[in-house]
Amino acid sequence: MGLISRVLGAGVKDAADAAVDVAEVFRPNATRQMELGHEAFSAALTQHGAEFQYGGVGRFDRLMNGLNRLPRPMLALGTLGLFIYAMVDPYGFSDRMRGLAYVPEPLWWLLGAIVSFYFGARELHYKRAPSRALRRPKPSSNPALEAWRAQRGG
């Protein structure tokens, strides 16, 4: 009986290995794919860390960061200032608003493009920020894993 099980066991094992090899031609091995994804993530994280290893924030960087933070508060406070100016000096306010009517339309389009590109670039910068970009994605739902965790009580 031992000889038969060894012969049949080896044959079945070889057939199973061959089936796995053939199946991996059509569908990649999920475990290996996860390992490769983890290796790529680790390599990206290591490279990102190496880029900022020696970088320091100097005076110029602090000045530029401060200047980049000014436009939004200035726009908000400037808009509130326009309301206050309209209440304090309505005639002066209306004269200046009439002056805006003489600004040619292409110049308004240019101003709109500049403002939208400025805020769009800031939004894109924060979307690409390293704290978000290098976070590991949440794994997809796995019912078998969830059932196993529930069975273990945690």
C-alpha cells in the first residue's frame, strides 16, 4: 500500500504542479502579485525617503511657503473689504465698479485663467502630497478573511 500511495502521490503532485503552471499562464498568481506590489511600494517609499534625506528648509523655502499662503486670505479679506467700502463710500465704490466695466473681456478671461490655474495647481499639489500618495491602499473586501477574523474573535 505504501508503494502505491508513493507512486500515485508523486503522479498526482506532478499533475497538480503542471495544472498550476498552465493556470498561471492564463491568470497570474494572486499571492505573487501581492508580493510584487509590496516590493514596488517598498521601493517607492525608500526612493522617496532618499530624496528628502538631506533636504532642509532654508530662508528662501520659508519665504516662498509664506507667499504661497497669502492669496486665499487676501481674496477673502479683500472681498469683505469691498463690502465695507461699499457701505462707507457708496459713490466712490460705484465709480470704481463702473471703471471695471471698461476692462476688455479678454482681460477678464486671462484673469480667470490665472486664478483658476493657481488654485488648480495648489489642489493638485495637495492631491499629490507624499503623505497621501505613499499611503498603502486599503485592501479589497475578502469575505473568507473576514469570516476567519470573526471566528477568531478579532
